Amino acid sequence: MARDDYFVIAYRILAYLYACLKEGKPADISRLNEDSEELNISCRYWEYIFRHLYGDGYIEGVSLLTVAGQQTPAVKIERSIMITPKGIEYLQENSTMAKAKKFLKDFKDITPCL
């Protein structure tokens, strides 16, 4: 795995949202932006990841917007973004998420706050 692997980024996002949920605080949306220090990925890749996390039911508080001339919908993160119970289960039970967690832990890159 690499730092910008889909599952590594998905793990970081879901782990951050789960930590926010457990602490009872809203997510800092600026930490979830594609150009944030934590993610630092291309806009297209960022939209892909968030579209799929939302579409697969792992997160809520995301809007998909139709944009003229664009084949895929644009992603808007709402202030209410949260991990869902299905996202928590995916984070904790999925073997690929476990590999992403181990990858981040091995490189001392894991933090609950992304």
C-alpha cells in the first residue's frame, strides 16, 4: 500500500469521522478537503473517494451535484458529515481496512484525527 492508496485514504477519513462522532464534536471540514495537509490528493481522486464512501453508505452529509459538461457529479461536503453505522462496521471489520490501519501504524502515520 501507498500513502495515497484508496483504502489508506478511506481509512483515514472514516477513522477521523468515527473519532469525531465518539467525541461528540462536528468534523472540521477543512481537514477533509483534497488539498488539506492530511489528504493532499487530486480533486478528481478526492471526489471519487467521497462519491463511493457516500454511495456505499459509509458516510452521510454529502451532496452529489450535477454539473453541466461533467460526466460525474460534483461532491459537496455538508457541515453534518458523519460516519454511519455501516461505515463503523466497515472500518472495524473489513480486512482491507485492517491492512490500511497496519500500514499507517507501521509508518507512524495513524492518528484518529486524520
